[in-house]
Amino acid sequence: MTATATSPHVLMPGAYPEWDMAPMQAAYTLHRLWEAPDRQAFIAAHGPGIRAIATRGDLGADAELIAALPKLELIACYGVGTDGIDLAACRARGIRVSNTPDVLNGDVADLAVGLTLALQRRIPAGDAFVRSGAWAHGGMPLTTRVFGQRIGIAGFGRIGGTIARRFSGFDAEVGYFSRTPKPDSPHRHFGSLVALADWCDVLIVVLPGGDATRGIVDAQVLQALGPKGWLVNVSRGSTIDEGALLQALESRSIAGAALDVFLNEPHIDARFAALDNVVLTPHHGSGTEQTRRAMGELVRRNLAAHFAGQPLITPVA
């Protein structure tokens, strides 16, 4: 299949992997906003013909961009989080929104478990210890065991439930924080994030981003987690009060943190790099080839369904 003069015009704020770009280029007239030397001029020139945006979770689509596209019908998001998309602006104009749920649940859950192990068993420090030759001069300091702990999960949607199942193999006791209890869950529900933090050994954050959860893990939650408590964040950087977290890490008022997401990423606060009680990864929760291929395929299926007049595969709005 090759794009023709009548192929729907699709705006892309950022690139997808090449295995997605090739079939999309064949099916649609793609407009590569990230390559434009003058963003405003590019949108002014091409905006009137754009019928869909194929965006990423980290790029979104704000109200200004949406307003500049009078024929916009669909925003297809490569990722689960849609907090970067102005959903109110979409609803006001009847613009559909899709995302890529479920296909990345396992990867994000795996990384949450991996980060917990890396943090408490100090796996990065152990690697550096061996590489440096320090092992020849004595043993590495003892670490913290993971099995048998109390695991608190902040946010208990698809990913939170998958994380809970992963930790069942660690003989862990799981509790969770959500607005309402899950009637089919065997785990303890906490209606207060502070109460969950006070109860658990490891607090894993998988809350959605957006104004409702901005800074929800604040100084009070970190104080409740305490000097023997550990924090893992695989959700959005906005869910953590980073100033309070850095202070807690620097003062050792929590034991440590493993973070896959940050404010202002990829230009994160330089103070994180100086800490020896953190493990840092580059927003890579879904970062496996298998899952990224599945995400791209789901974006393309949503685009194809929309332009064929069929229901979206994974509608958000």
C-alpha cells in the first residue's frame, strides 16, 4: 500500500520506531512536526488538512495544537498516559482519542519488580563493586531482602494488579491505594496514601499523571514511609513532589528510591546523580522491542479503524 493524494493527512509531533514509520508512511500522508525548523509556520501551512495526530505519551497534544487543526478527528497516542493530551478540548470538539493499554502492563510490572530488586539488593552497586576490583579487598556491605515484605501499590489499575501478581511469587503481603476498593482483589485496600506508606516496606507508584495526582507523594507520605521505607516510581514524574523526595533521600529520612520517571525528563534534577541510595532508569517501563512493536501496531489499528468508519480498538474519549 502506498499513500496517495487522497490519503488522510496525519500529524506526528515525534518519531515512532522505523518498523511503524514505514507502514504509516505507506498508508497516510505524514507530516513530521519534529523535523520542522519553524513549528508555527509548519502548522500554519499543513494544519488545515490534518485529520489525525499520531503522538506519544511524552509529547501529547495541547489545546493550542488542537485549536490549530480545524479538521482534526482523532488523536492516537503511542502509550497509556494521556495526561499530555487536552481531553477537555477534544471533548468540546468531538475529537476521538485512543491509547495503547494492556500491551505494556507486563513490561512495566517487570520493571517495577526489577527496580525493587536493584534498589534493595543494591545490584548496580554490586556490579560497580566487582568491576572496580574492590571485591579483592573485602566483601560488599549487606543489603535488604525483598521476599516476605509488605508491598504497597499506589494505583491499582491494570498495571498495579499485574505488579501484585508478580510479587505473589515473593511471598509478599500486598496492600494498595485506590479511590475505591477492588471487590475481586484479595489484597488489603487503603483509602489513604499516607496510611499505605506507613504500613508498607516498599511503596510502588503506578498512579496516572494529571492534575488529580500531581505531587500526591508529598512530604507527609514520605515521612510515613520512614527511614526504613523504599520508594519505586514507574508512573509519571508529576506524581512525586521531587523537592520533598530529594530532601528525604539526602537526609536519609527514607531508605532509598528507584525511579523510572522524573519531572522535566530527560533533563532531570542533577542532585539525583549525586545520591548513592537511588537507582535511576530513563522512562523505560515499556522499553522492550516486543512491547513497542505491539504499541505501534495498536496505534495503527486505531488509525485504520477510524478512517474506515469503524469503532476504535482502544478508545479513551
